[in-house]
Amino acid sequence: MGKNFEPENKLPNMIGPGTKIKGNIETNGDIRTDGTIEGNINSKGKVVVGPNGTVNGEIHCVNCEIHGTITGKIVVKELLSLKETSKIHGEIKSGKLSIEPGAVFSGNCMMDPPAQPVVIEPSPLNKK
């Protein structure tokens, strides 16, 4: 067994209300915070920031659901969902974006749609 194998975490990581973390978080699984994080979150799964959750830093993940407050950059490969209680101050880069009425966003947003296959059809003049 010479491979460096990290098992996929099936259970979500939970940070409860009243908890404050200073530093970066890296996980292979999902994470939910209802506390305060001063640092970056890098997840290979889904990040959920609860209504009382606050993140001051960058979030990089596959999917993200925000109910709380984010100050910083959010980079999501697939779907970023901003719920009605969310407050975002910073930059968003996402494949898909869902914003509920009542959500507050100030900053820049760039969407990266999935690459579409290019189909090149032969010109009618070149057909024999």
C-alpha cells in the first residue's frame, strides 16, 4: 500500500453557534458552520453557512449554500445558493447562481458556464 489514500468523509463537519475559529479549514467532505470562521475554507464537497454563521475569508468548494454573512471571495464549481438571510460582501465566481429575494450582495460576480462541446460541420462546398 504505497499510495497516499485519504478516505472520503461521509459525515458533515459541523461548527456550532458560539464557536470561533481562526485559521484555514481543508476538508474532503461537507462542512456547515453556524459559528465564526476567520480564514479560508477549502472543501471538495458542499459548504453551508447557517443563519448565524460568519466567514471572513475565501470559500472554495463544489456547492455552497449561504444563509449567513460572508466577507471575502467565494469560488464554487457548481451551484452557489444565496438564501434570503444571506449577506455577501466580496467576489463571487460560480458555475450556477441562485439568489432568493432578500439576499444582499455587494461586489463582483463572474459565472463560468460549463464548457460546451464544439461541433464543426463540414462546409457544403467541401462535400463530394
